[in-house]
Amino acid sequence: MSLKPLYNKNILVVVPARGGSKGIKLKNLKKINGLSLVEMVGRVVNDLDYINRAIVSTDHLKIANLAKKSGLEIPFMRPKDLSGDFISDVEVLTHAVNEIEKIDKIQYDFIVMLQPTSPTRKSYHVTETILKIIEKKYDSVITISKLDSKHHPLKQFLLDGHNIKYYDNNGQSIIARQQLNDTYIRNGLVYVMTRDCLINQKKVIGENCGYLIIDEPIANIDSHEDLKLAQKLISRRT
């Protein structure tokens, strides 16, 4: 489905894919079914015929070359001072938007962040998220997944020396799971925000953030076990 004739919005996709990674070395180059994680993002983006640009923000030449082969653009390389472990998504995206707007000489309406570490993402996840931010006039929309009640915050503990304590003291009153409200986590599939949300609020999740619930199983890559899960889910799907 093409959104361009309907809304005439300038939409920029940014794929943050630095070379450094603590959990898995060169994580964004790891392969599933013969494709690296960054190439898998390219395949999703190729189905989005309504976007203006899809660029990769990277500091690594091999990632850049693979991204180009998959149809993504590398109009600039990410500077080293934005490639550390404690650099925020806001900093990376802001740099990308500022640089590409200088090149394109236009102002983008919406910025879509697609992290390579979510290889179970499908193109319709992206489209539905963008539709929601446009039609409902949110400043941001993210995809979320329901959390199993076994991992509910009121059932969690913190370590306090040799003892444990409730993460939230209200957990002491929980007897049965029926007392627990549903909770959700951001699953990393899609983040969409207005330019104002990113540049002026300096946020990825803004003050008026909507959500898209994803009911299907997903994998978010932080460990080798996550890679195995992604392989399993994708093989099952295909």
C-alpha cells in the first residue's frame, strides 16, 4: 500500500548500525538464512514504496557496503564521537536528520527508526505504525509486546547486599496473577516520530506517544540465544 498519494508526507527511514557491540561482536553483520541483519532491514525497506529515503547511520565500512547492496543509502558515515556504547538514539537520529536535510534541501515530516537487531520485523509492521502516527496525530508511535505475567514488575526483585527486596513495594500484596494488570514492553520493531518530537522535544518516545501491539512472536538480538530464536522464528515463518 502506498501512503504517498494519500498523505503527501516526507518520510525518512534511519537504520542505526554501528560496528561496535559488547554482547555480540559486529552484531549487525551476523547472518540468518544467509542474510546479515542489516541486509534484512534492506529487504523490509524495499517493500515500502511510499518513503522518500532510507539511510544507514554507521561507522563501519563493511556494514556500509552490505547496506548499499541491499538498497539502503549511505550518504555519510557516522562520526566516531557518536559511535560509543552510551550514545543515545536521539543523538544518532538527530545527526542523521540534520545531515540528510542539508543534502536533500527538504525538511522531513516523519522519522522512522528501524534497528537491525529486530530481524523478525515485517513491512506491514512499519506501514501500520506510520499510518497510526499520521491518522491519530501522535508525536510518536512505537511497537510493543505484551509481557508474560511471570515477568510482571510487581513480581520482580532487586538485590540489596545479601538480601532481596521488592522492585516495587506494592508487590508484597500480590497473591494471584489475576491481581496484575497487563504490562507491555517496547519490542524494537518500529519507532516512528515527528520531526518536532525528535528535534525539539529531543525524544524518540514523545509526550503524546501511541502504540501498535504486536501479537506474534518476535526476536530482539542481544545475545547468541536471541540469534537462535530469530533463526527459529524466521524458519518457521518461511
